[in-house]
Amino acid sequence: MIEAVISPRILEPKDWATLLFLFSLLLIAIAKTAFETRFSEFLRILVSDKYIKIYKDSSHLMSGFTILLFIVQIISVSLFLQIILDHYGFVSKYDWISFLRITTFFSVFVLSKYLIEKIIATTFNFEEFVEQFNLLKVSYRTFLSLVLLPISIFLFYNKYYADSLIYFIIIMILIINMLTYLVSLKNYQNLIIGNIFYFILYLCALEIAPYYFIYYLITKQ
């Protein structure tokens, strides 16, 4: 007689992530509909600097278009970070509480960094460069978050993928970030040369040190 052993099938909750993906797509659709011309130029940001030249004024940093896509950026990057942490065994990618923690940390990190940059720029009197540089960073990193969104969807709903895919994505992220700095050096070279000391201080204190600190925390803990 064969004894049947019944074991419960554990299903990981994914509904919260599905709703977030749909919400992100809704925000992108709203941004495309409400700012059709700007959205079209924005999608060509890697092959043309027209978007940067047209929307270089610091007032665009707080526009509805930027805010809508910034929310998408928070969701997309937080989900991708959770997937990376899941891949290396730190958290489960299906745990919505972990997602809330990552989202909170990432949001506080970005906003705190922005406020500190504003304070330092005002103190050393180079607000113009910091405002324009922030707009440039936000534009490129928002574009990156839109690219990451479908990648995150694929990785979230697939349990098996090669380590090489993760490494490739991380390398591409680093390349796009490096591109941001190269474009800023090209566009604001006159402004940077006049404030070279402050620019080096800015890079070391606010662009290198925070990320090194986060890397140190993750690798040690």
C-alpha cells in the first residue's frame, strides 16, 4: 500500500508587485499624454542632447512631468534593488515589507542628498551649477528607471536567470551614470573650471562617499 503524503503548496504573494507595476505604467501613460512633446524628446535622451538643452532651466526640476516620473523611478529602482538583494540571499523579492523598507530608505536617501546639496551649494555660492547638474542627473536616472522597469518585471516573475544577466545590468547602470558625468563636464565645462575646487568637493562628498558608505554597509552586514 502506497502512503500518500500531502504537503502544503506555498504560494508567494505577488499581487502587491503586480499592482505596483500597473500603477507605474499608469503614471508613465499620464506623463506621455499630458506632456507628449516633452516625453518624446525625453525618450531620445541617450542619442540627442536636445532634451537637456530645452529643459535645462532649474524650474523644470519640480514640474509635473519630473514628479510623475520620479515616482516611477522610486518604484522601479526599489523593486530592482529588492530583486538584487533576493538574488544574493539578503531578502525575499516577494516580501512587500522589505519593499517598503527599501523604498523608504531609497526615498529618504535621494531627498536627503538633494537637500544637503542645496545647502552646500548655497553656502559655497554655486547654486546654478548644482541645480543644472541635478536636473541632468534626474533626467538620465529617470530614463534609466524606465529601462529598469520591464527588466524588473521579467526578473520578478522568473525564478531562474543567470548571474551574468545581473552583472550585465549593473554594468549598464554604471555606464549610464558615467555618461551623466561626462555630459555634465561637456555642457558645464566653463562653469566647472571656474569652480573646480567646489566641483571636486561636491563629487567626493556627495557623489562618491554616500554610495561607498552604502556598499560598505551591505558587504559588511
